[in-house]
Amino acid sequence: TEDKDFEDHKYGTVGCVAIDLDGNIVAGTSTGGMTNKKYGRIGDSPIIGAGNYANNETCGISCTGTGEYFMRTLAAHEASNLMQYQDLNLAQAMNKVIAKIGSLGGTGGMIGLDKDGRVAWDFNTAGMFRAYKNSEGENSVELYEK
């Protein structure tokens, strides 16, 4: 069933992005890592630019998924670059990066916010737990479909 497929592809990553009143953006990512990983394997979470990235000029992003693919593409940094150099918005940039990861055989997703506080996320899995809350009290919690 679809629920069974989702259970087999869930990740233990917790990510967050935030922006303060001065426009300073931060991103953080914590993960339990892969099951049965090779001894000494370092995933994408601690690698700035792969598992997370923040740039006050563009966005902040936190990623989850098959870390090797996020490292190969420097996923979070690449989304920021697409915004800065190709003038894409955050959702477009994330979509392009997630499509690239998928074409390489990787799965996962990313959450982020741009320099104006707009939230976006994208993923190529059955679902990704995600939520946001802003200073006006607006909030959203989603699990499956985009």
C-alpha cells in the first residue's frame, strides 16, 4: 500500500530555517543518519551547502534524504545559486535541484525560506513531514502531497 511504501522511505531528519527582524537567515539540520551505514560515513547534514545553507541575500535551506546525492549536488547551496544567478524564486530553485537529485537516483526533500520570509519546500518522495509558523500567527502542518 501507499502507507507501507511511505514507511519504508521515511527519514529521521529534523530541519529548521528562520529569519530575524534584521534579515539574518539561519538553517540547521539534525539527522539520525542511514540505517546500516558504513562505519565512518559522514552524511550531508553537517556539510554546509549540502544538507543546509543560509545566505542573507537569497535563502536558508535544510535538506533530508539520500545524503550522497545531496552532497554530490551541494543541494542547498545550488538552490541559493539558482536564485542568485538565474533569478529563480525559492520554489523554482528547489524544484530544479530536487529534479536533479531524482535524475541521479536520489530521494529526499528540502524546506526553506527566502530573504523576504516566503516559505517553500519540495520533495520527490511519497511525503515529507513539514510545517511552518510566521510572526502573523499563520501556520501549516503537512505530511504527504505537495
